[in-house]
Amino acid sequence: MSPPPDPLLAILRANLAGLDARIEAARVRSPHGASAVERIVVTKSQPAAIYGPLAAVGVRAVAENRVQAAVARRPGAPADLVWHGIGHLQRNKARGALEAFDVFHALDGLALAGRLQDLLAATGRTWPVYLQVHASEDPAKGGFDPEEVPAALQELVSYPSLQILGFMTMAAEAAQESELRRTFRTLRDVRDDAVARGVGTTPPAGLSMGMSADFELAVEEGATAVRVGRAVFDGIPSTTREPT
């Protein structure tokens, strides 16, 4: 007799299926829709035991804000997960970030880029990164101002260990749809300008934008990667979660 189905896996499968359907619908209905959208599951509010179930239902890309959390959690997680860093990184934690993350979405300054280049050059490793762009009007958000991006990209050509995948932004909290779209369009314009300029050997075509509250709008505006947590874990009892 087979064991009863695991309710946690059932919730995750249902949530992911619904999420993927919404992502695909947004991609198809938009003239700016990317050819594919990567779904990155943000796990910062979940217990470390969540990684096994996520892998069991087919998740491969997971994300954490803090270096310390990823360093602590990754050794016990399935080995085939790809870890994305999505939070602000202090230069004194750069070495830990290189150990914790496979992809980094928040390269927000040239000083940090220089520190990462120095560390990476010593190992011969390259690290895929997104430039964080301050595309919203929220002063609490960080990153390069849009007009700073062309010069930053030109400077980053001299940092060969950083593989620039594209650009990331975070919209202002509680923003209206018009403001959200403006933020995402600004990032798309930054990306299009960078690709047209042809700086570097690989076009920085990625757009990491959109979270649980606004990912459909982001996909409609051209997102190639969305970072979602709440939409994946909706319905999981709060007693299983860790505090943020």
C-alpha cells in the first residue's frame, strides 16, 4: 500500500502550477514578453527543511537575501539547487557571498564590483551578476541610477570575472500599477540601451524584476526572471515558517 500524499508537496505543486500559468499568460499577452521567464523561489521566510520539498517538486532556482542565511542553509540542501543572492551585499561579506551564491542580483556599485573582481581573479572563477538599478522613485531602494549605467558598464569591461547577465530592480512598496509599469519600463529601457551600445562581449539582456505582488506586470513589461516567495508558499501553515 502506497503512503498517503504529502500535504506540503501537494500545496507546493498546486501553487507552482498556478504561478507558472500566470507567468506564461502574462508573457504571451505582452508585446514585450521574453522568450522564457525564470522563476526564482525566495525562501527567506521558510525553514531550512523546505529545500528538500522544493527540489522534490522540481524547483531548481532558490534565493536568499542574506549571505549568512545562505551559508548556513546551503550545506544541508539538495546539491542541484542553484542559489541566487538578491539582497544588498556589504564589501566585507563579499567572500562569503561568492561561496553562498551561484548568481547575484544586486551589484549596486563599482566599489563592490572591484572587491568581487579581486576575489574572483585569485580563483580563476567567473560569477554571473545583475546590475541593480534604481528605476523607481523610492529613495529606500538602492542601485545605479539609470543614467549611470552606461559608464558603469564601460568600467565593468575591465572586470572580466564578473559576467553581466543584465539588470535588476525593485519597485516601490504599495505602488500603483502605473508606477510599477513605469519602474519596469525604465529598467527595460536601460537594458535596451545597453544592448544597443554593445558594451562587453555578451549582451546584458536579462531583466530580473517582479515579486509576488507584481510579477505579472513585470513579465508583461519584459522580465526574464521573477523572484517570488509568498505566491509559492501560500497556504502552508505559519507554524512551519521561520521569522524573517
